[in-house]
Amino acid sequence: MQKTSSNDGTNTYVAKDPRATGVEFSKDSLILTLEDGRTLSAPLQWFPRLRDATDDDRRLWRFIGKGDGIHWPKLDEDISVRGLLGLPD
């Protein structure tokens, strides 16, 4: 974690290497839980393979590394946490 300060003197902790600890789906979204407590949601429209997959196929995932990303072997889909957050690799 990296500590950052704002102009008003408050401190915020930002994960230097954000990692996923959980993966869920709603009707229209991919939802990741991050180890720092944040929840990240992205529309399934962004991921046609996941959008068009069955619920069973969506459940067959594994973490890449220590949660740096998620891989769906049957769907040949990989998503990085840094990429979803718009962070450079």
C-alpha cells in the first residue's frame, strides 16, 4: 500500500499492486472484490465471451498470480485487475 495525501490534509491508502480476492456476476456486470476492501464492477458488455457464456462456464475461473487477474480456461478469457482500474502494467 502506498500512502497519498490530499490538499485538505487527509491521507488515503492506495494499493500499489491491487489484487482480486473474489469474483461474482450480476445480471449485467462482472464484480471483483479487491484485497484492500474495494469492490470493482464492470459491464459484461465489455467482455463478450463472459456476456455470452453460461453461468456454469462463468463459474469456472482461477486467479492469475496472486489475484493479479482472472482466467476463464474454457472461455479463453483473461482480465487483469490493473487493466480494469486503468493502471499501467
